[in-house]
Amino acid sequence: MSDRYAIFGNPIAHSKSPRIHALFAAQTGQMLTYEAILAPLDGFAASVAAFRREGGRGANVTVPFKEQACALSDRLSARAEAAGAVNTLTFEADAVLGDNTDGVGLVNDLAGNLGLDLAGRRILLMGAGGAARGVLLPLLEKAPAELFIVNRTAAKAEELASHFSGPGFRFAASGLQGGGYEALAGRRFDLVINATAASLAGDLPPLPAAVFAAGALAYDMMYGTDTPFLAFARGAGARCADGLCMLVEQAAEAFFLWRGVRPQTAPVIALLRAA
């Protein structure tokens, strides 16, 4: 009998995760099924519990449930604990294990697929929610010269920067700061990452065009459409990338956690791009 896995989110119909994991399973000879489950906004924990009772072995979690998934976990990996957000759940007999593969997926895409060395770069991270929290630690571990977190509510960005600069972290001198969009005046960045939910709504945060340095990369975690952020960045002269490859890379890390086998991502990315 095949082991069952799923992804929980709201919305979820757009998710490519079922196809990605089906391709990984075929590639590695693993027997499993993987489905997309729409969880009610007020019923995430109940939906996960029902799936687990029905024999589910693990699950991915997407917006808006990553912080709820953290609270649901009995044990957290170091990267999930640092993020305060979980996107990968593993169900054991007596415990739920929470991990976060978003940051690894992003860094693997930036370095492996896009050839970007993050060391010494100036990075702007847009957003202060679960998506941003999930990628901060892996980004900081690559030793950027500067990482600025920007959010419509400046206090949230400042609080997140303070958290990752505090005791227990090694990044107090790494140029980690947070603030509102008005604080971006006169600043330039080599990498601008959109980790907000604005693209889902077809919205564009109040980003100044001059924020892109010469040769900058604009990266939207959203995939499957030319988002307002990417169109804006392209008009400002930046090169652009969406989050499809990050999705595949983080899925590969989750697959490895569940099955102990690391799939090849390049052929899966090629198939998804061709489609």
C-alpha cells in the first residue's frame, strides 16, 4: 500500500506540489500518493488531525498556515524553531515533527540554478510573515553584507530583525535591519525577494524603482504568473525569477526528510517549465 502525503493550504487549487512529488516518486521508485487539501481558515488543525488519523505519513503546509503548523508540532528542527514557521510535517506514532525547507529551497535555487553567490550581497526581503521567517536563517548563513527586512507595518519588520540579531544567533554584526518602505529611500540592493502575499492578490507593495542596483535580481516566491512585482522590477532594469524552482527545491528537501532519498530537481524543473 502506498504511503499518503498531502499539502494543506487556502487557497490550494493552484499548487503544483502533487505533480512535483509524483515526479519525485517515479524518479526514485518510492511508493506514495500526494494530494492537495483545502483546509478551512478556522480548521487547519482539525484537517491535519483527520489526515493523520486516516494514515497520513507527512504533509507540506502553505499559506496561511505555516505559523499554525509550528504551534501544532511536538518537536521542531533548529531551522523551524528559528523561523517560528513550519512547512513540512512528519507524523510519527506519538509525535508531530515540524521542519522548514523554504530557506534551503530558496538558497539552493539562487546558488545552484541561478548562479548567485550571496556572500557580500545586499539583500532586501519584502514581508515579515511566515514566508519571510522561513528563509531568513539560510540567507543569513550565506554571509550577505546587508539584509534589510521591509514591511508595510514597520514594527513587524523591526521585530523580526531584532529577533534574528538577538542571543542565540550569530548575525548581530551582519547588517540585519528592518523597517517600513519609507526607509528604502536612497538604498540599493543586489537581490530583492518578494515574500509578501501581495502577488496572490495582484498587488504591488510601495517599492521605489531605484531600489534595484545595477544587475540586481528580483525574485518573487510566487510562481505561475508574471506578477506585478516582477513586471515592475523588469521595468526598472532588474533581471527576474519566480518561485517555481524554489518550490521544487524545497519539495526535494521535504521528500528527503520523509523518504531518505534525495531526488534530482533539474528534470522536474524542466518538465514544469515546459508545461
